[in-house]
Amino acid sequence: MMKVEVERRKLIKPLTATPSHLRSYKISLIDELNPSMHVVRILFYPSVPGEKLRPIIINLEESLARILPLFYPLAGRYIKENHLVDCNDQGVEFSEATVDCDLLAVTGAGGGAEHLNHLLPIDICAADEPTDPILAVRINRFRCGGVAIGVCVSHRISDSACLGIFLQAWKDAATGGSGSDVIKPDFNSHEFFPSENLPPLHFGVSRTRDTSVICERFMFDKEAISVLRDIYTAAASTTLEAGGRPPSRVVVVSAVLTQALLRADRAKKGGVSSAALIAQAINVRERTVPPVSKHAWGTWVSLSYLEYSAEEARLHLLENGDFPGLVRKMRETTIQGVKDCPRILSEREFGRWVLVDSYFEAAKKASNPNYKVIWITDWSKFGEYELDFGFGKPVWVSLADVPLKDMFILMNTKSNDGIEAWVYLHESDMPFFEHEYHRVLETLLTTAPTT
């Protein structure tokens, strides 16, 4: 295990005080449902000469203080009894640490996700208490001179897109790269769906989190994705509806992972198939009527659902291995989810069902042993490989061990044409999944049409 030693820790306060009329930030009904944890990112950078490192870190501190007046809730503290953030300018936790290994030991193929949590500034589940920072940042310095920036932002008020918005704004402030186009987040989600003082949905997340949920990464390069698309296209020209664009890399990768997990579930249960619910996340920003700003803060995510009975899953997905059919259905449900976005704000009852009530129903099915609920989210489009804070562009952007099982998080690759799939499962499920994943992928790649 690598050794990480924190050398310095301080609070970065906004450069100007938050006005009294902004002192309380009320969270939305949608934010209330999020588990008590942080959304995280770790950005890895190549070796930085020692004489350049200190000025860059000082600039990061100063630029962070400059943008916090725009992101004022991030310097406050959450008061869970009142379901609001006290925007008291207490500050963002900023720390520096040294790591007793080279960068390659972490970013290479042998680096395990469980080690990545040591590069985060705080525990991923240290959220929602009045002493917990809403935003925390750590600069990790490796023995070789490489750097990793670990970032945690509370899921109580943020989704992954929010973290992307903040990182871009911070980068612009640190490098002067935004010009007159300064990112100004909108903190008004509670006006659309006010708090109802609901407790978070229970996903087994706690401060003494269950370490039995583990993570493995699976890489899909440009060539593999091209083959998977060709398999769908060949089937579409004969048995499925043809026309339109080829399926996205996210859809074809999601279908492979879904098929593998459902096969693994059946194998673990001795050949008994479960009903399946496939929940794919959709960022609704700029898709509603009226449009929610692309810089809207809070949780602005809907889910599209694809459901199979146990018999349907057995016949179509497991025994016949209908990969093209699964791609088509997953694609259709996502397209329909996007088409439904304009109704979210214009038809409030429908919007509540899409953003809140359907989420409750899915979470309830996830606790049913006869169901396999698979959560899929695409984080590949946030442009994080362009985030140059003065260290150059990242060589890798990673997640960490996240205590949510049966979840696929799809990340971009540095080449911008592949997918790095982060798969979170119970430790007893992972061996079955890995076996079925390799079987599914091998079968698809060996039976793909030749060009």
C-alpha cells in the first residue's frame, strides 16, 4: 500500500464575503434524495519541476479564493436538520500531501481503485455533518515529481456535472483562460422543486462504509467500440430498424456490461434469472422548457428505465444473447428520456415523477432479491482531459472506490475515443462478472462481421 502523508491543511475562504441575503442556500427535493457522500475526481499530471511547483500551488489557492464568491455555498456547511447550507464562508478545505511512490504505480494497469481513495482530501462518505467541508481539495506530490489533484464535493448539493462546472471555472481563474466568458453557476434549483424535508434514499452508504463493495476498471478502445457498433449495424440492416446514426460508444459499452452482469447474476443464483431494471442517467440541463442553465447547480438528472421480466431476461439477453436488441432498446429508452425533458418543468406532476418518484420506485426494486437493478451513468463528456491548471494536461482522470453497488460509471479516455468503465459490485459478484464479461466480449468480437 502506498503511503500518503498530509503535510499542510488550511481553509480557503472566499475573497469577498457572502452577502447576508445569500447566507442560506436551500437544497432541492431532488438533492434531498442523494446518499450522504461526495462526488469525486482525481486528475493526474506528469512530472513538474520543483521550482515551478510552489508558484502553481500558490496560484491555485489564490484563484480558488477568487471564484468562491460565485460558488458561495461550497465554502459553507450543511445543516441537515434544516435541509440547507449555512453559507458562512467557513471555507474550502485545501491540503497538500506527499506520496511515497511514482505516479506510474497508481496510473498503470496494476493500480487498484482501492488505493485511489488515499489521494482524496477527505473520506468519500464524510458528508452532511456540520463539521464536514462541502468542497475539499488536495494536491498530492509523487516521488517522481508527478501531481494528482483530488477533489470531493458534497453530493447533497451537487451532481457530477456540477463538479465539472466548478473544475472548469477554477481552471479558467487559475490560467486566465476564460476571458470575458466567466462561468456563473445558478443556485436556484429549489425554486423548481422545493425541499420536502425527506431523508436520503438508503443505498447502504454510511461513514463506516461497507468495504465489501469493490471496483474494477474495464477499458474499451476505439477499435473495440467500432466492432461493437458494426455488430449492431449489421443486425439493424437485416432484423432491426435501420437508419439514423450509429449507436454511441456509451450505449454499446453499457450493453456489454449489462449483459455480463445479468449473466453473472444468473450464474451466482445457480441458473435462476432475475427480473432486470436498467436505469440510465440523463443530464437534463438545457433540455427542459424553460431551459435549465448548463451551469445550473444541484442534481439535474433524470433516469430512463428499461425493464425485463425474469422470463424476458432469460430468453432475450441470457440464452439468445441478443446484443443488438439490447443496444436498440437501451438506445430507444434514452432517446425517449431526452424527448421527455421539455415536460419536466412545464408539467410539474410529470417532472416530479421523472426526477423523484420513479427514483424511489427504482431504489425499492433494488432492495428486492428477485430484481437486478443496474445503474448506469455517463461522465465521459465533461472535458476533464483539457483541465490544465499549470501542470499541463492530465495524463489520467480517475474516480475512486465508491460505496454504491451494481453501478457502471463510464469515463472518457485521454485519446477521447474510448471508454474506461468503472464497475462497482459486491465483492462476491465480481468474480462472476469478470468471467461473464470476458465470455460476452470474446463471443461478440469473434463473431463480428468482417469488413
